[in-house]
Amino acid sequence: MITEERVRYVAGLANLTLSDREIHRMAADLSGILVHIDKLNEIDTEGVEPMAQVLFDNEETATLRADVERPSLSNADAVANAAITSGGYFKVPKVIER
């Protein structure tokens, strides 16, 4: 079970400000998710082979693009639409002020 104290701790790490009502709701929601995962862990998967890719055996219907080598994006093109750049890098405002 996820406690409200744990939710406050994680919210602090994420720099989120949550009301008491939101903290209570998050604790209940996250606890519900963990209960659901526990139920999934009860499923007997003995003899079920793990899958690395869902579409692995479906070559003719696979929707993945071919893995073909192609030129990468140039640095100038990568930062072309950025609001602020410096030395070929994106510049962003500081958001952590603790």
C-alpha cells in the first residue's frame, strides 16, 4: 500500500505541489495499481515463452519500418527551430530553484 507520506516524498522529488485531496487520491490510485500488478503476478505463465517483439513472427503484417542506414540530422538542422541556442546546443531556462 502506498502511503500519503510516500506520495508527498515522490511529489517533492518531482518538484510537484499537490493538494491534500490530490495526495489522498494519488495514494489510493497508486495502491490500486499495485494491487492490479499483484493480481497479474498470480497468473500462471509456466511454459509461456517470453517475447522480445510482439510482431516478431508476423513479417508480412509487421508495421515497423526497415532498419536502413541513412544520414543523421546535422547539428544546425537540429537546433534550427530552437528559441535559444549557444555553441550548437539548446539553451533552456533554469527550472529548479531549491
